[in-house]
Amino acid sequence: MKFGVVYPQTELAGDAAAVGKFAKAVEQQGFDHLLMYDHVLGAEQSRRDPPLLGPYGHEDPFHDPLVTFGYLAALTKRIELVTGLLVLGQRQSVLVARQAADVELFSSGRLRLGVGVGWNYVEYEALGVDFRSRGQLMDEQIELLRRLWQEPLVQFDGSYHRVERAALCPRPAATIPIWVGGFSEPAFVRGAHHGDGFIFAGDLEPNITALARVRELLRHANRPTEGFGLELVMSRAHAPEVARRTAERWAELGGTHVSATTMGLGLDGVEAHVDYVHAVSSALKVDRRA
């Protein structure tokens, strides 16, 4: 089992110094990875038709994960840097390929790209992308990303992209793992068909059913379940002992990764979040490495 922590950016209010302090603490406490959520814009949520019912609004701060990981690549030595989830559909695919390749290079291969379709149609519109097409678009994006990372010259003619004999240079030393996340049947299908792993989030019990469905879809796609990553972001495990019990159960179910979160606990300031990381490390009996 690999252990990670979610960066609490909505509660550290854009504190630039907190980013490095928190990431270093996660590494020093022996965790395997740091995961970052993603939004480019937060939308004011009232009086929307259709309703905008996501968990974040216009006053919730977010850093761009790939920019932040470029910074953290220089401040950390060991931890994997994980987007969880990058809203891929609202971004230019070739630009994501370039940015991700550079993070992979600067971090010596420590990037894992978790991707999802997102829920904020206001954000999509502001970025000039059709929200309704985001699922089909993302399927094509995943294919294109892998080809750009692997091939010395790319010719690609898709429904949403055209690349006419062009290439990333430099390419990453190895192809970057792409994990899919989400809560819906289309997300499960996408992960089983196109992902290197799947990122689940929330309470354990609903995700037991989701886990079984992803495995079923992997079998239908004639893909092996062995080697396919299964991460649970324990966003409802609001105490170290709850995180420990949740992680143990996830491991029993065959899960490969878990991420704890310090958000939603009423913690004030980066030091309080770091102290909680220490408590979770002790509860999980994480092997602390320098």
C-alpha cells in the first residue's frame, strides 16, 4: 500500500510559503505522494440554471497543480506528485503534454497524472471549451497525450485534435502514468479502457461497489487487474484512527494507494495541518524516510 496526503489548498488561502513547508513535511513523514486538486476558476454558485452544485465556489483558492509541481520538484526528492484530478477536458491537450513532460523531467520521473472531466460548466465556458463534449474529448486527449510522450513525430487526426507531423522535444524519459477518476459509470468505463489506474474519493462503502464495477469493466476490456492502480482519497476520514481503519480495509479489498486529507477539520494555519499529517503518519505506521 502506498500512502499519500492531499494538499489543503482551499484552507491555506494561497499561502505560497505553506506549499513548500507542507510538501516537505509530507516527505519527511514518510508518505509516498502528495496529491493536488484542480480548478482554474471558481464560479459564484447562486441563481444558476442549471444549478451549479459542486463543493467549491468563487472564494475557494486553488493553485495550478502542474505549475506547483514544477516548484515542488526542486524542493522535494522522493515523493510522487499526483494531480487528483486535473480537469483535462478544459485544457489544451498539447500544452498539458508539454507541461506534464517538463514536470516529469524536472522531478526525475515523479509525476502521476490523475484526470477527470469535472463538473463546473462555468469554468469550461470561460476557457472556451464545450462542457457537453467533455467525456468524448477526454478519451481522445488521453490517446494523444500518450502518443506525444512516446513518439518522435506525431500525425494525429481526431474528432477534436489535429497534429500535423509535430513533436514534443524533449519528451519525458518514460511515459507518464494516467489515472482516471470520477463517480459515474462513464468515468468507470473510461478508467477501465484508458487508464493506468483509478482514483476513487469519499466514504469507503460506496467505493466498494465502485471498485467492483471498475474491476468488472477491466475484465470486459480484456485488461489485467494486476498492475492496475486503485487509489482511495479518504476525504471523509476525519480522524487519524478513522484513516487507519479505512486504509486497512482498502488494502484488504486490493487497493494499492490511499490519500489522507487535512481539510474539513477546522485547522488553522499550515503548522496545524503539518501536525495532523504527523498524527496520520503515526496512525498509519508510515515508514518515515528522510
